[in-house]
Amino acid sequence: MQVLGPLRGDIDGVPVHLGSPRQRAVLALLLADRGRVVPVDRLVDGLWRGRPPQKAAASLHAYVSNLRRVLEPGRAPRTPAGVLVSAPPGYAVRLPEDAVDAWRFEAAVRRSRTAPPAEARRLLEEALGWWHGAAYGEWADEEWAAAEAARLGELHAVARELAVAAALASGDPAEAVPAAETLVREHPLREEAWRLLALGLWASGRRADALAVLRRAAAVMADELGLGLGEALTELESAMLTGRTEVLRTAVPAASQPVSTESRPGASKVVAPVADDLFVGRDDELRVLEEAARDALHGGGVVLVTGEPGAGKSALLARCRRRLRDQGWTVVVGRCPEFDGAPSAWAWVEALGALARRTPPADPDALGALLPETGHRRRSDRGDGPADGTTGSVDAIRRGRPGECDCGEEARFDEEGMPADAGTVVASGGRGGGEFAGRFRLHQAFGTWLRSAAAQAPLAVIVDDLHRADSETLALLERAAGLVGSPVLVIAAYRPVDAEDRLTQALAELAHRSPHRLTLDGLPLSGVDTLVRAVCRDRVDAATVRALAERTGGNPFYVRESARLLASEGALVAISEVPQGVRDVLRRRLRQLPSGTSAVLQLAAVVGRETEVGLLVEAADPAQHEEHDVLDALEVSVTAGLLTEPAPGVVRFAHALVRDTLYTDLVGVRRARLHARVADALRRRRPDDVAALAHHFACAASPRTAALAVEYSLAAADLAERRYAHDTAVELLTQAIEALARIPAVADDGRPARRTGQLVALLGRLLRAQNRAGAIVAARETRQRAIEAAEAVGHQELTAAALDSWIGPGRALSGPRGLVEHTALDVFVDRLLARAELDPAVLGVSRPAVTDGQDAWAAPGEARQADGVDQTAGVERRLAVARAVGDPLLLACALTAEAAVAPVGTVDRRTSLATELRVLGYAHDLPANSWVREHIGAMAAGARNEVAKVREHAGQGLAVARRHRLEESEAINLTTLGMLAHVEGRFGEAEATYTQAREVLRVHGSPHGDLVRVLGLTTVRLSSGRPGEAEPLLRTLAPGAVPTVDLALAVVLARQGEDEQAYALGRRSPAAVPVVPDHLYGIALTLRAELAVLLGDVDSARELVPLLLPLRTQLAGAASISFVTRPYAHSLGELYRLLGDEPEARAQFALAEDVAHRWGSRHMAEAARAASAHVVPHG
């Protein structure tokens, strides 16, 4: 029988149903008298509280009969009862002492008093484990239960004190101290508990803490009882002050000298084992980490740890951290914040702050943005912000002589897109004051510091919760992982289910380092058993453990929380009623807390995963929670295992799931009000914590807090940009714009608030940040919104300001044409001319659309010619204006526009453009233009059939695109890699790469993703002889939208013998389908040529020959480095054969075979050779 907690009965280990509440009360009342006979009158009076019904005796008899059948199911009819017996004048329970847990408990405590310390400790720990709640807790308000419950409660407290004393007497103060601390928290008026805690601390070498405990005890006794310390505590205090260690040795014989817990060389630390330190079921994973560390000693390494929430990732990393430190490693840890409002790159600020204390950097100024001491300095204090003016190379740029900048075509560049001598150039101050160069210097200094630290001792960098990382955190992680040759081990943990696109991209980069991968699954049954027993401190039956293992899937956090619930509510609940989700378990545990505790926890959840106690006290509503109420609630929560105390005055949620459950359960209005209270308190306590203040004021979402939300969001965005976390800056600026909309339309002084100018300015900053972050599609939308806002009030200066924000490298590479009226562009150009005090007559232009033509590469199918007007006509005039104004961004746009409209296959001019753009990109922080240079360089190499250089430029461009999060640029580089795989006959890889490019574009909102995939797969399937597989792909796109798609579908149909449909698509003649000189020009020409041959269209063949001849030494499409079909000469050979010129046909096929060999394309060479063999000699 169990009465220490919910009443239950077992027969041979099988639970039995004890019936209705009143029937259960009959049994409890009899058990409370410990075997003595209880008169019927007393039973009736107790059951019905002195007001029995008329047939109370009959009802009592029925209850007794039912209980007898339950308790003795095998008893034969009409035989005397052996358990619940009748004895005048009533009934009694006849059971052996060890059959009732309360009786067994009392006997164990009695035996422990005379047993040796080790045996007493075992007896008491076992006995205390039998408690599953308050004795007779179901009847706490019944008079008949009160006396016995109180007696057993007192005996329980005594037993806990005896257990602590036994632990001390066994020489184990580390075990005794936490148990004693819990005792004084729960029973602050028991002097024996205070005495034992002080003894345990003294024995652990913490005499100062022990004396502080006695002072706490004195304060409690004085406040609560008006008394001083008792004799035992007074004597102990005296012994501590006078150094009489014989008092200590009497209580703790093994502690002849107090044990020091301070670190000493060669000495191990004494660490008090607590439940949270329990490490179960991850020994194999820990061995993998240790093996990875041994491998990393010879040149570095990467480990990626994944698992669902609560799988034990953080616990594994903590254990690994201790192991590595014991082995002589320098270990630094950074945690990506699991809540909003933390500063950007915080994981590295945290980790590097720890590293700086151990191994200071040689050049702290170069790392100022990432060091906690200097991270908040303004850009002007550092002197390395983006240059507003021009550098020493501007004169050369204005003269149009980029070669004078010592950055010619043959110069060497590293993977960052920087000159190989960038360090020397930057150090000399010759150029590179921009943010791009600043970020480069920061990353270089970061890598140098880590290598230097690793040279002194192997370095392990642990980054937890990587799924919450911002872009700069990930970029620095990639940098650390790339320190090949140094003993630097990077260990990162994340939840795959919460991984966002930027993490996916970073993981793709880390894959090149062949990382060790660890996936944490659920614990095995043995691990669940160990964890449950550790929490419950009881013999939990195997069936209950199996039930918990099945329900929780072995998730350690879920198991731990379920075990805590089991300890408080019993095994019956665990088997039949435990909620199915860990959040439901947490909610159930939260409901068990005292009134008011949940409200304080909700306030803590609004602050974040970790918070200062003082902040909670200040933010709490004084009408509901005074200081002592907040402290009491936190103490209860720590005791319940929901919070931990990582440092004095700081509390932290035991797991992110606890905080998330509390936060998500808050109703919106209440959540906003709590954010407002936290924001106000935080502003008083930490006014420089701009990221947190921005978050809380924004989440308060009220007109009162809106202006402050704007102010702090902008300050936090400044900090993010100083750390090059541009995606975080985008989020903060978006937040500022949303807050701006909540500012009242009428100011406090009654005048209308003028918000349009503020809105355009904020949109301009957002636009620039989006460009920096590579979100070009979003930037286009922001640009249009800014222009519409300015034009709505008819303010030309605001319109020009919006355009000024937009002018930049990304626009030249993406975006549909026609989003901005030419009049708006004219306003912007006029503003530039006026600002530069230039005479338009001198330039020979009145109001040139300097930026017109930037979108020439906007989308497949958009031409150099619009409405019959050649866009190349204005290029020289744009360049003249841009060079005269001296604006590097404007010049970059003009150069890019020229490259975009340059004739297909142009080599020399594109090479010089690429060189000048490289100079601009480096000198003026234009990372997208550094990418453009690589792109144009690849195009020039493609026109020259230089395959190795195409691959090199594409690889460097891809590195720049990924490093600066230029997603559309990354997709273009992926199409180049797909093209190369196609050329070399790796058709499956080519299709997969084109599909990957589509996904990159789709994720970032580009409308061109499907077109890229369809064209890429179509060209591959045509080359590999699978036209039937291309047809359904092509039909997914709208007919007529892109002429090249119509041509491709016509060729596919013609190859399959569907000439009529092919004719229809070709409008009865291939020549009728327009072929515009865009980046699809090459493949469109060859498709049109093949269609003419398949349909026998001689007239079209004659028209196509002069178009193809200037390009005959190239591979069709290679100059645009996205898609290819075949060498131009192959198409010429087929056209000449159709026209009857067999010698010229053979010559062209031979040339096509040579071009194919230069590209390493065996299948294209074989196709040209086979085509030549089918040329019938004339005559």
C-alpha cells in the first residue's frame, strides 16, 4: 500500500482499482491508524464530516465489502478476511510493516539512527525515494488525516536531515551541500538544516560561504521569530571563526582538512554533482568528438552536431568542452541567441571575448567590431568605415585609365575577390577605405588571431544553436573552418528542422571540409531507465520506463520532464495520463506551481533565455508583484528545475523549450504590455543595449513606443552593419519602418507629423542594406515603394533621394525593365549634375538617362534593342557623365550597362570592362561589382574557348556571391557550373546543378527560376538525344513569353517528326521567330539553324549563315556562360549541307570538332565527326 503520495495498492506488482473517493477514504482512514481497530462511529463521522446520511452504516459496510474483494481477490467465499478485518467495535487493517510505505519508512528511519554512516545513508536514500507526494495528500483538509500527515511530514524532514548528516559522516560534502541548500529553502526555520549546510560548505573549503549561511540563518530567525541563533548554530559559528576543526572532524570524519574547490595546477576540481550534470547515453557520440579532436591536431577539422529540440546537443557540447580542456585545448563557446533582440554576430562576440581574456589579439583595433569592449564604438571612432569620397584611384577612373590603378587583367587575386597584395595596399593606406575592404580586413584579422591562438595550444571553437545564426556569424564560421593547417576544431550544433536558407548555404560551404556529422537520436531504453531513476530517486518499474521511452521517443529533455511529472503524480499518471508532447508536459508542470509564479516566468520569457534578476524585479508590475514575490517565484522555479542560476543575480531557463512554451502561450495584448515594461526597465538599466531595446520597443507595438522603436532599431542596424551582418540590418530597418507607421499622424504639439521624408530615408537605408545582403528582388520592391511614396506628395527631391539609394551594382543584373519612369531618372541625373556643378553643354548632353540600360541583363529575352532603338547609342554619354561626376556607384552602373549591351562574343572590350570594375569593386566597397568582374571575365574566357579560366572565374564569382549573400549572382554561377558539366558529358550532374540554381532563385523570390531550369534541362536533353523528355518541361512555360523557349519547343517537335506543330510554332518559317541579341542569342541562333535544317527551309538557312559566320570559332552560348547547345560551326556545317555546299560543310564540321576538343567535350566532338561523315561528296 502507498500513502506517501496518491493512495494506491499493488498486488504482486499489479496496480488495483480502489474504487470511489469515499471508498478510498475508508481504506486510508484505517491505514492512518497503523493497524489499530477504528470504531464504526469514528469511521462514519470521518467519512461524512459529522453529518452522516440515514443509511451510513450500510454504505460503510458496502465499502468494506468492495475493498475486501479488491484486496483479497483470491479469498474463498465465506472465509474470514485476512487484510481488512472486522473487530469490535469496528474494522482494522492487518498488514506486515513492510507492506505499507509509511510504516516501512518509519522503520527505516528508526534503523538508520543506529546504523554506520554508509548504511544509514543507503537506508535513508532508499526510504526517501518512497515519497511521491504529501502523506495522505488526497485528504489534506480532513481532520482524521491531519495529525498523521503532520507526523509523517515531520519524520520526512528529519529523515532528510539525517540523510545529509550521513552524507557528511561518509565524507561526501559535495553531495550533502545541494541537499542541505534545498532543505533550508523549503524549511527555513529548521536550525538543523542550516547547521548541516554550513558544515558541508566548511568541509568543502568554503568557510566564507559557510559563515554567510549562518548570517542568513540569523536574519531569517530574527525576521520570522524575533529570536537569535540556537546553541548548535552559535557553537558552529564560533568554531569556524576560531579555526577549531575538531568540530568539523566530528561531523565529517573524512574532512581532516577542508577540501578546496579552487583550481590548482595539477589538482582536480571538486564539483558537486547535480541532476543537470547527468550525462546519459551519449558515450559513443562523445568518442566521435574526441576522435575528431585528435584528427584536428594535424590540421583542423569540423564537426556538425544535429538533433531535435531537447535531444541533448548542448549537454554533449558541454561535456566535450570539459574533456578538451582537460586535454590541454583552448576552448571558446558562442551561443547564437535563441530569442530576438540580441546583437548581431553575438555568438562570436561571446566566444572571442573569452579568447581575448586568454590569448589577446595582436591587433585589437582590427577586431574592434567583434570584441565586447569595443563592439559598440561608432564607425567614426574606428576610422575604417565606408569612404564617402574617393580614393587615390579616382583620377585614373575619371580619365578612363583603369590600368593606372595597378589592377590589370594579369594581376593576381585571392578567393575574396581582392588583389593578392591587398594587405600591403590596405596597410599603406593607398586605397580600400570601403566597407568591403573593412570586412576583408576584419576577416583577415580574425583568421590571423585564431591561427596565433592555435599555435600556443590547440583551439576548439564551439558554436551552439547555429540554426539561429545571422549571416555574419555563418561567414565567420566558414572562415574559422577554412583555417587549414592549424589545429583549429570547429564544432557547431543546430536543429535541422529550424534551418533556414542562409544556414543551408553555409552548410554547403562547410561540406567542402568533409565534416564529421553527428545526429543525436533518442536515448536507448537503458538510457531512459538511468535518467528516470536519477530524477525519481526510486525503484521505477520496468513497465513505466518502457511507457515513458515510447511516449518520449527517448528525447532526453522530454524524458526528464516526464520523470519529474512521474515523481510528483505517480506511475499511474505516467502510464495512462502523461501528455503526448513535451510542451504539454511543461504546461502541466507549470500549473502545479504556486499562484503568481507563472506570471513571473512569463515576464522572464519575454526578456529572453537568460536575464538579470534585478531587471525582472524592476519590470514587474508593483501592483501584483513586489520584490519578495518575484524572488520567491524565481526560487520556486529554480527548485522545480525550470530555471538555473548560471551566475549570481542571473537566472536562465533550463531549456529553450521552457521559455518558448511560456512565451508562445502569452496572448498578444499581454505579451505586448510585458515587452513595454521590459523595454522601460531595460532603458533605465542598460541604455546602450540597443539591440534588446529595439526588439522590446518594437514588440510593444503601441503608438507610445513607436518613436523609440524607430530610434533603437536604427541604432541596432548601425551595430549590425559595423559587424557586416547585413541580413540582420535588413530585419532591423524593416522593423523601424513598421514602427514608423505606428507613430501618430498628429504630433504632440497638434501639428501633422511629416513622415514621408522619414519613410523615404528609411526605405533608402533598407534598400542599400538589401543590396548589401544580396536581396536584389526585395531591393527592387523597396526602391519602387520609396519612389511611389515620394511621388505621392509630388516631391522631386525625395524621388531623387529614392533613386540615389537604388543606384548600385545589383540593379544591373536583375529586375524587369520599366519600373521607373524616365522623368524620375532625369530628376536624379539633373540632381547629380547640379551637385557636381557640371555644365551639361560641356558634356554634350542635356538630360541623359545615365542609368538607362542597367536592366539590359534583367531577364532572358530582354534585348539590347527596345522598340527598334539600339540601347548602345547612349553608352558613351553615360560614361562621360559618370566619369565627370566622379561617383563610383554611378560609374559602375554605366560600365555594367555597357558590358550588358556589348555584342555577343565581344572579347577585348569586356576584358577591359572587367578590369575597371574590379578596381571599383575593391576601392569603393562594391562587392557585387567584384562579382560582375568575375562574370564578365568568364564571358570573355568563354568567347575565347578558355575552359580553365571560365571555371576559375565562375568559382571565384561563386565564392564572392556566397560570401556576400548575392543569391541571384550565385544562381548565375551555378548555371555556369551546370553548363560546364553539360559540355563535359556529365548530364545528370548538369541537370542537378540547374535545378539547384532554380531553388536558389525561388527561395529569394526571383521570377526566373523555372525558366533557368527549363532551358538548362532542355539543352542537356537535346545534347543527350532525349528530346521527348524536354517537351513536357517546355510546355510548363507560357508560349510566346520568351522566343528562345518557342524555338526550343519547335526543335523538339521537329526532332520527333511533328513538323506541322513545329511549323506552327515557327510561324511557318524559323526566320519569323525573333532572335534578339541578349544572353540567349547564341543558343537561339543554333536552335533556329537546326529548325531550318529539320524543316528544309533554305531561305532561312541563307539568312542565318552570315549571322553565324562571325561566331564560328566559338561554342554557342559559351559567351553568356549559362547554357550551351553545340559549336556554331556545327550549325554552319548543317546549313551549308542544306544549301548544297559540301566542301564548306565538311570544313565547318571539322572546325566544330576542334572547338569541341578545346572544351573537352567528347560527345560534341563525336556529333561533329558523325555529321561530317554524312556529308555526301558533290557529284
